Amino acid sequence: MILRLAFGGFRDKPWRSVFLLVGFGLGVGVMITLLAIGEAMVLQSKDEKLVGGGTISVLPEGLSLEVMKTGGVGGMFVSIANARFVHRQVLASPRMADVVTAVAPQTDGVLLYLRSADGQERPVRAMGEIPSATRAVGAAPELVAGTWEDDAFDRRFLAPSAAELRHEMDRFHHTPVRVDSADRATWGEWHYFNVLSADATRWAFITLAVGGDVPQGEWGGQVLITTHEQGKGGRRFERLVPRGQIALDTARADLALGADGVEVLPDGRYRVTATAVERGSGARATVDLIVSPQDGAYFPGANIGGEGLESGYAVPALRAVASGRVCVAGRCETYEAAPSYHDHNWGVWRDVTWEWGSARAGEYSLLYGRVVRGGAGAVDEPIFVYLVDSLGFAGVFRPRAITYEAGREIVVEGRRVRVPARGLLSDVRGADTLRIELEIEDAAGNKSEAGIFLQMKGVARISGRIGGRVLRGVGQGFFETWR
């Protein structure tokens, strides 16, 4: 009976019957395809190689596991910026020890070009893993023969010594080829240190810099020391160094400017020596300090100018102590475990201004900054705030702006300039909040083509909440802005 009705319907309405038959076939085919995809996804979810052998995979934002598995076009040229920092200070940090047992950095299918001795280039696909880490997450391959163990480079990635860590983030650079010829003369790079007296009324800024078209063009170096006493202004000492007396290394943090320089000691501390002369008086200032960074209190280094500006910045010692002497005109002040700080800047400095600040606020140390460049290659970076505590990296915030309240006036080369009395930064990121209040106690200014550069000293107060913990702290800091 059913067959008779089916054939009868087909004879009566043949085209409608064909249409329904094709539609039913397509529906069945789609269902079969979806079931097959579902089964494949279930199998892939159990694939240890897909998830690196662990229970959680960390990938660059916007990249799917399926793309990584199949090697799609979207998976090419992918990397995680500052992967060493992410591994050490985020995933494998002591802060995560109660939830993370093991972390294994891995990369697969990376396109590289192999250049042979005859000058020919060949594309190759490469992968990278660290044997001990891969074993720890249960993804080690089965060895048919030989051994597969960590080498010195693997160890340095996972757990560098203090000195290796300093050289990694604090190394020097040559002026990049991609920098326009008009900007090459404005390339500059420097080590910067500051040290604050026990009573927070005296401090010194020490800069050892190189600049110009390094190393083949016109370039040289400078030693700059400024000493300050609250309420009494500052003194500036400088010395130029010809390039023939400069030694720098693109793989190390060490810098020699004649007899002065910065040296990373085997235990990771910095030896800083500097000599400079005050214009006019001819008075000499000398510095001989040992700066000891606190473990975990560092900013790893990043391009802070975006694509429109070559501008890099690293802070190997966001929180440190310094011991030694700073002498001015034969009178010396001795520092013993005094609050100190060290950063490293490099980049093009034509038409560039910035906001910057660093402070200790109780158990926390903070860093904030932004870069602005005018002219044809305009850059207007948003502010970032970076926090560390005794366990290292604690969080990042992005306030929309820093608001200043004007205070007293100072005179800079005959020009009266209003100096901020207070500053405010605040941000809300989900359940995390941050408020930074700055109280300016002292300020000094210098005139340049970009405007009046203000260096300020004062107190920072932080409040808020991060990761469910209350943020609270007060302490001394140094801040910079332009007018």
C-alpha cells in the first residue's frame, strides 16, 4: 500500500516529488557530516598533542586550537609576545603554584628560512619544546634511540640566573636599518638609575647613554649626573664620550663609556661608575654604586611606541637597593641599602614626549607611562600601569588619562612654568580597580625643542582591589611630564 501511494504521488506530481527527494537527501547528508565533525571533535579533545599534554592550552588571542592543529593560514607567523615573561611571571609564578603543577612552552610549524653557506635560502618548518617541561605535562614523545634532555638554552628559558636575566632584557641595540635617515641622528639608548637618601630629601639621577647612527655612522656617548636636595633645586653634571671610547654589546647589558660604565656582576647586581663635570663651576661629580634588584620586580621590555615609533623600554630593577657613594665637589654621601631603581630606554626621540612615573607604595611597586609623538608620524599611546609585589607581576591597568592639579611655579631658563601639585590615575577592569594619587614635593625643569621637561619627586598613594585582594600602600616615587 505504501509503495502504491508513493508511486501514485510521483505520477501525479513528478517535479514536486523530485524536489522533496533531493531535499531529504541533502538533509541526511548534512546530518551525517555534522555527526562526523562532532565525533572528530570528541576524538581531538582527547588528543594530548593537541593540548600539549596538559589540561589547559594558552594561545595568542584570536587563534583556535583547530587552526593550530590543521596548520591553517591563520596559524602562520604566530607568536606570544614576551613568552619568557608569560612563562616565568604568569603561568609558572609562585602566585599560581596552588593551581598550576607544570607549564610547557611549545611551538610547532613555525616558518623559518635556512641560509646555506652558498647564500641560498630555503624555507623550513620548525618546532620547539623543552624536554623536561614537555615530560612534566605528559606529552613527551616515545624515544626510539638516543636521549632528549634540556640544554643550556632550555635552562636559560625556564630559570635563568640573575645575571642572565639582566643581560636578556637589558642588552643594547644598534640603530635599526628600518629607521628613516632623518631619524637616525635622533636614535638614543641609555641606562638610567636613581637613588634616594634614607630621609627622602636628597637623590641623584645617573644616565649613561649612547646616541646617533650606531655603530657605523656618526654617534657617541654621554655621562649625565643630576643631584637634588628637596627645596633647593638641582645640579647638572655631564661628560661627552667619543665613540672610540665606547664598548657596548647587543647580547649583554654591560656598557663602557671610557673609564665609566655599567657592569652586571655574576650575582646579577649592577656596578655603576660615572664621572661628570658641572658647566660653569667646573665642579666634578662621581658615582660608585652597587645596585641590587629585588627578585621578580621587573618589567621585561616592550615597544611602547606602537608601529609608528621605534621606542623600547625595559625595567630590570623596578625595586632595588643601592650601596656606595655619590660625591659632588669632593663632598661625598654614602648610601647603604638605599631605595633605588633602574630602567633602560632605546628608540627615536624626535618630537617625542612622555608621561612616566615609578614609586614604592608599601608592599607594591608601580610603574606607569605613555609616549606621545607629534608631526607626520604621530603616536599617542594610552597610559599603562604595571604593578609588582613580593611574588612578582601582580597586574596591569590602562587608565584613560593622568589628571594634574596645578601648583607652584618654577623658572626654567627665564620662563615661568606651572608645576603639578597633585596627579590622579584611575582604572576599572572587571572586578579589579586601581586609584593612584600623586603628591608632588619637588620639581626641576629642563628646556628642549619638545617643550619643558619636568622631573618631579613626591608621594604615591594607591588603593583599590586586584584578584580579590585589597590594594593599599603609600611611598616615595619619581614622576616625569612635559609642559
